Amino acid sequence: ASVTDLIELVAALHQENIIERKDKKELTRKELIEYFSGLFDLQIKDVEVKLTKATNRYDKTPFLDRLKKAFENFGLEKEEKQRLRK
């Protein structure tokens, strides 16, 4: 995945308030991006520029769409395995 993919994911997680701080203070998008950057050992330069470019794309969420499709395929494969066991 690319840095833009990570920014797309983190922006969506932040928008939906999926991740909370332990102290219950508001988690900023910048903090969340810094956390994930550290987690994946990435240095992201010009985050806001990259985020603006991502939101200006014709296809707004290609990475999230791929993740959704991957999970749907996972479910279909699981169903098929269960069907074959019967």
C-alpha cells in the first residue's frame, strides 16, 4: 500500500471516531496519522497536500474500496469452504 492509501484509511478512521485516546481527549487527525506513521515506520511529508490530492481524485476511495472487496471475498471463500464441508 502507498502513503496515500494509509492517509485515506486514517482519515476515514478519524472521521468515524473509530479510535479513541485512553484519556478520552479528542484525538486529532494529525495525532492519528503520526501514530500510524510510527507504527509502519513511515515518514509522511506534506500530509495535508497528500490528503487534499486524495480528496480531489475522481475515485475518492480506491484503497478503502479494495479493502471492502477483499473482506467480501474473504466472506465468500469462508462460505464456500463451509458449503464444501457439508
